[in-house]
Amino acid sequence: MTYFVAAYMVIWFVLFVFVFNMNRRLGKLDEELDMLEEAVGETM
């Protein structure tokens, strides 16, 4: 039973890290997209 609880905790930890990392990467992508939109807007 203790292995089951440990595996459950590890899975939730990995899921949390994955979601946190994706959120951070999407934030960076959004910033880059804003910069690109500004750059394209300036050339038009």
C-alpha cells in the first residue's frame, strides 16, 4: 500500500511540474508573439 501512495504522490508531483513548466513556456511565447506583432505593425 505504501508503494501505491508513493507512486500516487510522484505522479501528482510530475503533473504539477509539467503544468507549471507549460504555463511558464506559454507566457514566454505570448511575450514573443506580442513583440512580433509590434515589429510587423511597425513595418506596415
